[in-house]
Amino acid sequence: MGSGTLVYGGGAMPLSRRIVSGLAAAGGGGGVRWQVLEQVDKELSKGNERAALNLIKDSQIKSDGLRCFGAARQIPQRLYTLDELRLNGIETTSLLSPVDTTLGSIERSIQAAALLGGIGAYNLFELSPQHIFYSSLGLLFLWTLDAVSFNGGISFLVLDTLGHSLSQKYHNRVVQTQHEAGHFLIAYLLGILPKGYTLTSLDALKKEGSFNVQAGTAFVDFEFLEEVSTGKVSASTLNKFSCIALAGVATEYLLFGTAEGGLSDINTLDRLLKGLGFTQKKTDGQVRWAVLNTVLLLRRHEKTRSRLADAMSEGKSVGSCVGVIEDNIHNADL
């Protein structure tokens, strides 16, 4: 998860100017709106999350302000059956059980190469069993250090970097198929402000300077954390968190018919529901509602999601990305 000042990408025409021009042409008071978004970027870059969120909320009450923040039209919350989800074209087994076959394949290839390399070194340099033992012990120590100190961050950094370099499928899924754009879009429409994002583990390392931070979208979530600290989470807050957590896998499912990434998002949601004392039946009901609600929102705003992904792949700021959402969603779609 990343935060802080975001990198602005290049282009034939700066995104900020395109947004302002488009809004002005539509008579939407784009100049005033963009001034607010630029100020939001400044506050986020300084770590003033409350100030940034207040700017967004204050703009909502103005006629030429931000319209889409927390304005999503959602389905009624009730217990939905699996048959009802299937009628809406959703197979939960393909959506809620992601298996990253690409990184798994790369990891197995690395292990096989290491084994063959070890055998080759043993024969070439006539290593003794003692050398092999101490080398294996050293590798085990490094693996344990990574797992304990960095939560596997170094290993995942290597795999993620190789995945982007060697597999166009993996690169497309993470960067161009809008996984993080799904998180960003759903969060904004439900009233949670994103504060930053990274698309690769290498980007996260450069931005945060820590192996413990993986790529993803970070949010202005102090209100949620305040509720969690009391041991009680409102239904409204839980609904938002559930949909945001599932937005990435839902995006992949809509594009490919199955999800590969996002297992950590599902596990995080599962831990939260267990921590709140949900029974299995209540958990199933919460997840099914969130899946259906999120998928329908993503289908309704497919064009916006695609354009948002383009902006994020160029490294646009949070304010610029919010501008893309505001510029592409009409009032009738809210």
C-alpha cells in the first residue's frame, strides 16, 4: 500500500488540462473543481489526510463541486443466494479463489534453476558435502530473515519484478487490466478517498523505502481505524470496506472470467469478519452482497474504470485520477 506525493507522467497534453478543458466545454465549472483537486493533492503530499478529505466534502455542497464522491447507487442489502449471483453472471468460485499461476510458475522456475545451478556447481568445483550444507544453511537463513523481518517482501519484490519483465500477461493484469483502478474507483464512489497508489513492488520500494510495503492503493481511512479501535464497526463502514476489498478481484473477473491477484485482499476481509465475530452464514451473506454490489458498480462504470486505469498507469496524481472519475460519470449513472 502506498501513500505520499505521486509521480506525474507525461503525455501529448497534460491530463489536468484535458480534464479542465472537457469540464469547461460541458459547462461543469471544471476550473473551480480542478482548483479543489490541486489543493487535495497538496494536502495529501504533506500528509494532511483530514484536510484533503474535508476539501472533498466541502466541494460536494457547491453546485460546481465534486458530484461522485460517495454517490454510488447501490443494491439493497439482504442475503443473496448463489443462484441470484449466477443470474447476474457471477460465479463466486472463479472470483473468490484467486490463484496467481504466473508468479507461481516463475517461482517454480527459479527453484528449478537454483537446483540445477547447485548441481552444476557441485560437479564443476567438486564441492564437498560440507560446502553444500553451509550454502544451504545460508540460503535458509536469508529466506527466514525475509519471511520474519520483511514479511516475504524481498521474495515478492523479486517475483513481481520478474513477472513484469517476463510475462506480458502478468504485466497487463496488474497494470493495464485495471486491478488497482477497480479499488480506486469503488472506494471513491463509496465515499473513501484514495491517498496514493503503486502498481509494482519496485515502485512501492522506491516510494516508501521499505520491503514491507507491497504495491496497491492506500486510502484515507482514519475514520475506519477509529471505529476498529473501539471494537465496533458500523454496518455502513463494513459495507464500504467489503466492496473496496473485493473490487480488484471483481475487476479481473469481469475482464478475464477469473481472478489471479487479490488473495491478500480477500484474506484481509476474512480476518476482519472473523474478528467481528461473524458466523459463517453471516460472513457468506456479507461477502455475497459485496460481490454483487461491486460487480454491478464496475459494470455500470466500465468506461470510467478503463480511463482511470490509463491515468494510473501514467502515474497521475490522486487529484488527476479523481478528475477522470468526475469527468466521465454522468449524473444519470449515479
